[in-house]
Amino acid sequence: MLEESNKLYGQLLREFGELPQAVNWKNKEAQEMRFQQLIKIIKTSGDFSINDLGCGLGDFVRFMEESALKFTYHGYDIAPGMIESAKAKFSTNRNVSFEVIVDPGTMKMADYTIESGIFNLRFDHTEESWLAHILKTLDIMNEKSRLGFAFNLLTKYSDKHLMRDDLYYADPCFLFDYCKKNFSKNVALLHDYQLYDFTILVRK
């Protein structure tokens, strides 16, 4: 998966530069609509720390800056080219750091952890093995988050004629139930924002 991801995102970065398409999003509007859901996990007006797993070019930093939030941000990605570009873009911000990682378990502890889109492309993995990978990653996100975490996935309720064989379409009800049983009583499922995906917020 690492080699496949690096090849794909390296190609996208060369083709699209710093546009959202470089991290495999349709456009800026769709990317920001997802950010609007993820940012709902943050329930503080003061300083907080946040991990961004699969940070890409660090676009979530800009989104939080525009929301006038006070934060310390740690971005992680498996693609070195993405991390190099993100570091250059935010080189003057001392509260922002980026790091290449392969194992999510090496993330720092933070108040919150988010991921956006890293579970969508399953390459040649079976649905069963990809779901196991997702659940393992969610376990790590929970362990690394003091106050809560948020994530999104493509939904199995997508229009059938638009669904692709190389993408993973998750069952939102199963993941809501998994999070309620394993992580917290305070779980929200957001599935009403006009995209073919959903967001889950887990608050501790």
C-alpha cells in the first residue's frame, strides 16, 4: 500500500501542484465541506492540539486559521512529497509541524485527531482486509486523542452507477455502532452534507 500510495500521490502532486485535486479531492468546495464537518469535533475556545492523519498538503491548517482558532498542529502523511510541500507552505508558523510516518502509532498525543479521505482508496485490498485496517487505525486515533477524534469515509448509500471498484464504501451504521461500543457514549454521525460520504465525531 505504501508504494502504491506514494506513486499515486506523487503523480497527482506533479499534475495539480497545491490544488485539492493533488490529494484526490474533486475540488476546493468539496474539500472544505468535509473540513466543516471535521472541525465540529473541536469544542473549545482556547488553545488545543490536533493531529491530522493523512494531512496531504496541510490544507486543514489554512481552514483552521480562517476560523480564528488557536491551535498546535501536527500533520502526518506517508507521501514525502506532500510533507515537503506542506513544510514549505507553512514554514513561518511555529505552531505547525509535519512528519512522514508509516505507522499511525508513532503520532504524538494530542487533544484531537482527524483524518479526511485516507480510507477511501483501497487499491487491491479486499473489503474485509480494508475494514480491518480501518478499525485498527481508529483504535490508534482513539489512543492518541485526549478529547476526541473525527473521520470520514465514502458511504455505501452512494448511487450505484457512480461507485468505483477501487474505492471503499463503508457502512455508516456499523461504524457508528463500533465507536459507541468501543470508544465513547458521545458519538455523532453526520450524513447530511450533500456529498457521497459521512463523518463520525467521537467525543470523550
